Amino acid sequence: MHDFALIALHLASALLAGGVIGLERSFHGRPAGFRTHSLVCLASSLLMLLTLFQWDLLPDVPRESINADPTRMAQGIMTGIGFLGAGVIFKEGYTVRGLTTAASIWITAAIGIMLGMGFFFPAVLTTLLTLGVLSLFRWIEVRLPSHYYAHYLVCFDRHDYMDEPELRRFIDKQGFTIANMSYALNHDGTTMEYSMILRSSSQAHMATLAKAMLNMDMVKSFRLAPTRD
């Protein structure tokens, strides 16, 4: 009965830790949330219990003949979690999303391994630190000075367009600098296209540039897409 109670404690604590982290992810609408993180942490803990109770599972086999290395089990778990983490990373337009969720799945698996082995103090402390990173660090990150990037595509008529120096001056006036620029002439030869990556110190400059483009009759079309999540 003592072993059953200990196993229940390991699994219940893993379910609780994974669920708490998953709730934060679900609150922010991430694809891997409450249930995913709960199952990841629970599964990691369950597999590590196999190494913790390996001698109890095979009582008639001499201990020296059993060679279930806990570190190899942990390595296998983390390798498998890598595939799950890769599944939540996706490209949305010019923005890559899901990196933080993938990292949270990875750390949740590590917490499950710790709880499965019975290292409760580091597991609980890591759970609290993970919640701090996901919530408190988010608040800090949005207040830190940072550069904002956008992919900018603007089209002009071939016979009525801004030349490059004029376009650069116009974009600089809106609060942007150009990271790089490319040029294209569409297939029927009537439209001149500029494509570039813009950098700014304020996200508000996006709306300023879009409004300025709408007021220019020579602009046939444009696209301004943020490249940072």
C-alpha cells in the first residue's frame, strides 16, 4: 500500500503541475493548452516510475541483471516531446507562432520526469518559475524597448511610380528604416512592385504608414504585414 500511495502522489502531482501550466496556455488561446500539458507531464511521470519501481516489477530477477537506466528513459521522453513541440510551431503569414508553447511543453515534460523520480522540490520550484516566465515575463516583455518588423509590398503603375530615393525618404518620414528592398515588374509589364522589410521602434507607425499609403493616388495596392508575434 505504501508503494501505491507513493505512485499516486507522483502521478497526481505531475497532473497538477502540467494542468497549472496548461491553464496559462489555454487562457491565451494557444493550440496546446490545459489537456495537452496535463497529459505530457502525466506521461513523463508515468514512464519515469517504470525506472523507479523496476525491481518491484521483476521481483524474481536479480537486481544486477536489471539495467534500466533512468537517464536513457528521460532522453527518450524528451526526444518524443520534441516531435510534439514541433507540431505546435506554425507559420502564419510572415510570423512564426508557437515557439513559447513548444518550450512550455518541453519544460512540462522535464517537470514530469522530476516528479516521476520523486524530486518534488525542484519540480515544484520549476513549475512556479515556469508560470512566472509565462505570465510575469510577458508583462515585462511588452514594456521593454524593442524593434518591430513588417513586410511591406507596394505597387505602382509602371509609368507613374516613386523612384527608390523618393520612396526611401517617404518611408523614413513615417518612422521606418528599410532593412532590405527588392524590385519586380509583374507578368504583363504594367505594375512596378517594391518589396521590403521595414523596421521601426513603435508598432503605432504601422497604422501611420498605412494611412499615408491610402491617401496616395499613385499607389495601386500595398500590403503591410507584421513579422513579429
